[in-house]
Amino acid sequence: MSLVIPLRPSLLRYQTRQQVDGVELIYDLQWRERVQSWYLSVLLPNETPIITGRRIVSNWSPLLRFVSSSLPDGIYLVVRQGDSDQDPGRDELGTNVLLQFMARAELDALLPVPNVNAVTRVVIA
């Protein structure tokens, strides 16, 4: 089951510590009024930055292209509840829009297992 990182929608900037898949991390979240967007930084417990200033976009992973041995093995997803795909507004992060983590084992369980006994037929015209 995926882990939902607890967020506080009423604050414009804050940090939260969370143990994710055995790794303690600090999530620094900041609302930037000028661009009307939330930004995420991930730090080690001693506040050494791993990733800084990633814009939070609905239904996407803010850390998709980043690899670090300091991050847990899995994927972070920003999930918007409901039908909208708008990016999170100032008061929506943690309510209508969630930050979730799925461990590698969960992702592997979701992928279909290839049928090695299946026969594939290729037709060349």
C-alpha cells in the first residue's frame, strides 16, 4: 500500500520529517505566489539537500528523473482527487492533492508478469 506524505495546506512554507521505506527525509514545501505553484525540496535529516526546487504538478512524479542512493527505492506521485488535472492551488496540497510514495515492491506487483510460454505471431505484409 502506498504511503501518503502528510502535508499542511494552510502554511505557505514548512518542513515535515517522514520515514519512507526505512529512510528518514525532510520534505520542504514552499508556495510561490508569483507563479501560483508549490515547490518541493527533499533533504537528509542533517538538512543536506538531495533535490531542490521541484515544481509540484498534479498526476506526475516530481522526482521522476532523479536518482540518488539517499532516496528510498520507489516513486513519488502527486495525485489529485477527482476528475480535475489542474495543478494544486494554495490550499489544496494535502487535501485535494496528495503526495504519495510507492515502494519498488509495490510497483513490481502492479506490472503484469510476461508469459514466457506464449507464442507470438508476426505477420509481415
